[in-house]
Amino acid sequence: MHKVTKKDWGAPTKQKKKHRVVFRIFLKYRNFAAELKIITMEFTGKIIAILQPRGGVSKTGNEWKSQEYVIENHDQYPRKMCFDVFGADKIEQFNIQMGEELTVSFDVDARQWQDRWFNSIRAWKVERVGAGAPMTPGAPVPPPAPTAAPEFIAGDAKDDLPF
């Protein structure tokens, strides 16, 4: 196989220069888009309310179902967030129960209706907090075992330094 070098490209033409500029812009955009995908929106807290499910039939005749939940975090000034899970399959998959500690990953979407805008917070991933080490609620935590105090060994008075 022949290795392609700059000699094989020939003299740069306007067309080649244009393609290089477009390609550089594409690379910058692609890198910027990749950086945007890194940002995740998550909320960790306890489920404090499960609202009534909503459902219906779309214009195409497909049934849809949506369930809303309210979650509250444990900060000094607790915040609440109402989010929804769309689709009967997702509702069953997540199986969110009252009082559970969850981390909810979500997207924020906006829609317009009669010259007003509404936001919806749609969960796309739900994880149980501390799923690796389940604890029974209300179980007392055992106190730490007492440790023996280190023995004091008296030494020469001239070896004792105050610092």
C-alpha cells in the first residue's frame, strides 16, 4: 500500500481549504457537544408523595401512561422536586415506593400550550441509595467498641519536650 503524504495532496485549492475549515468547525462542535453530554442532572432524596397516574390515548391510537412523584432532599433547607416517569414499562421497571431513598437522573423539557410555557422533569434513570448494603429501618446502630487507652511510659524528664 502507498502511504499518503502531503505531496500527494497537491497544491491547496479553494475547495480543499474550504473542506479543512468546515472539518475544523465540525471537530470543535463535536467536542463541545461531547462536553455537554457529560453534564448530568440528578436529585437524591426520599419519596414523600406519589400522585395519581395519568393516561390516555394519543392521536395515533397508542395508549400512554405517566406517573408523578415528589422527592425531598436532606439538606439544611430541604428542597422538593416533582418529577414524572413516562410509559407503563418504565413505571413498572422503576417500581418507586413511598419512603424510598432514591437518586433520580432526569431531563428538563419545555412545551408550549396556549401562549404559556410549561416545564416537565422526566426521569430516565432511578437508583436506590445504599442498595449494596440494605438496612432495616429503625434498627439501632450498635455503639463502637471501646478501645483501650494507650499506656503512659515515664521517661527521663530532660527528654520530654513541650512540643
